[in-house]
Amino acid sequence: MSNPKVKIDLKKIEANTKTIVDLAVTEGIEIFGVTKVVCADLKVAQAMLAGGVKGLADSRIDNLKYLRENLNISTVPLMLLRIPMLSEVDRVVKYADISLNSELKVIKALNIASEKKDLKHQIILMIDVGDRREGIMPDRVIQIVKKIIKLKNIKLLGLGTNLACFGGVLPSKRNLRILIDLKQEVNNQFGLNIEIISGGNSSSLPLLKKEGLPPDITQLRVGETILIGTNVLNRKPFLDTYQDAFLLVAEIVELQDKPAQPEGERGQDAFGETKKIIKKGIRKRAIVAVGRQDVEIEGLTPLAEGIEIEGGSSDHLIIDVTGSQKDLKVGDLLGFKLNYAALLKAATSRYVDTDYI
């Protein structure tokens, strides 16, 4: 096993999943586990399934294809989170049971692709209730649904929304109520019986925990809180979850006593930034073999006390270890907790290995 690597505690992921699933099931809400941040890692997906998720969701068709072909999950629904591209509709209907949609042109293309394969593709129509990412505006829902129900190979499974991703708009009973009212209007006007209301992502969990969600919300799509154990509204720990299911481990390649202040005329660093360095005197500095090409260094938190991340380049992480309680040496491994952005980049980098606990 080479360094750097991400150590994954599968039991903690399963436990986090069960915590979220148990919280949701009390209100009749199903959880889809989102695997996109770990590139549809099979063992992580299995841990989510063991924890009780209803289905798996990802934003990339390649990841859904990977899950479909490598897990024995014929009865587990797979959901495509990102709005399908017109260029991929054939693959969408092949590998995704459900997709989130907001463009009628794309839905019509999915209908044609489904007809060719003699199947019926399920969609959740996304509604913009305020965050201004994907979704049609509420006043257009009826006219769009009127056209969707004429498509013989498309099943309108439900309505959904996304919150707290672009505009930072928080889920509330008021904006979620928009979906409930629209579902009732659609069912009444067209004689349908759509039941699914996909009420957002991890950002809806704090409201669920504190006050409960409106009773018609039936589904949430959860990634970060299961995997990182954070309340995504403030990045504090979510109650009864682990925050260290993923740990980055990297190796010290240099350990030197050096002046804290650079010497010579200064300009921008390799990433166009100008650093302000306050520390003075001689400091014990470690260089660790992991960098911005591997991980979002701002998203790392050292596990050991007395060490401080000072910055990094493409390949190196610069750490002040003057206050370390341990007598470090070249070749030693340092551990770091990862936030969501750091995990996303580390899981995507082909230079970071994976080790399962």
C-alpha cells in the first residue's frame, strides 16, 4: 500500500448510514446514499446499503455503470443526480433507473432512448424553490407536466428540489411546502398518483432532526452527513455520527529546522497567491508528500496536536511541527481528517491510494 492514502472505516460509514436512516424512517422518509464524492467506491456503497439506504445516487453515469456492473444490486434503484446531458441519454436509461430532470428537451430525448430499449425510464422533475441551481420555476410545473405525461416511455415518479448548494438557501417548511402543494395540484389536475417528493440533500437533515419535515416529504439524497458526519449548514458534527470515517495518511519526506521568514524579493507563489507570514525565528518544518494535485489542503485537519499546516504546492504539504509532542522523523506518517472538498479531491486523484479498515 503506497502513500499518500485514504484510510476508510467501513463500519463507521455503516453506523452513520444507520443513524440517518433510522432518523428518517420515523417520518416515512427513504434515504438514497450519494456515492459521488468517493467515485462510487464499491465498499463504501456496500456499507451504505448495509446501513439501510433505499438506493444509491451519483452524478456521473460512469459511476452508476460501475455500480451496476460490480455490485449484486439488481433490486437496488440507481439514481442519476446531475441533469442528463443530451449526448448521454442512451447510457442514462441503460444504467440509471431514475434521473433528476428540469429540461423538457432532455426528457423527450430520454423518452426516445427508452423506447428504443423497450423500457420505461423514471424521472423526478426538479423544482427551483429558491436556491437557483437546477429546477423549473413553480409557475411552469403544470404546463411541463402536461407534456411529460404524453411521453409513453417516461414515468413521472415525483417532484424534487435541491437546496443549500448554490445560493445557500436553507430548507424550510415554507419552501418544501411548495413541492407538496405542487404535487397535490398535479395529481388533482391530471388524475395522477405521484407520491415521491425528494426534499433535498444532507442540508435537510438538521430541520428533520430539530422540527421534522412536512409529512409529504418522502425522500432525501444524502452523501456528506453519512460519509463525513457533518451538519452541512455549519460543518459541526451531526448528532450520533462519526467524523473520522475517512482519514488521509501521508509521509514526511523532509524534516528541517528553518527560519520562518522567507529570504529575498518576494512575489506570488505557484498558485498566484501572496502569502503573509507572521511567524519568526527558527521553526521545525516538515514537508509531507501530498499536495494540491492530490487533495484540497484547506480541508485538512491534523490529527496530532502541536502541528500546523502552513501551505502547500502541487506535490508538497508544508507543516510546522515545532509544537509536536512526538519526536518525528523522515518516513513517519501523519494523519489528517478531511472535509467534503478534501475527500472529493483525494478520492478523485489517481495518486492517492485507498486502505479499508
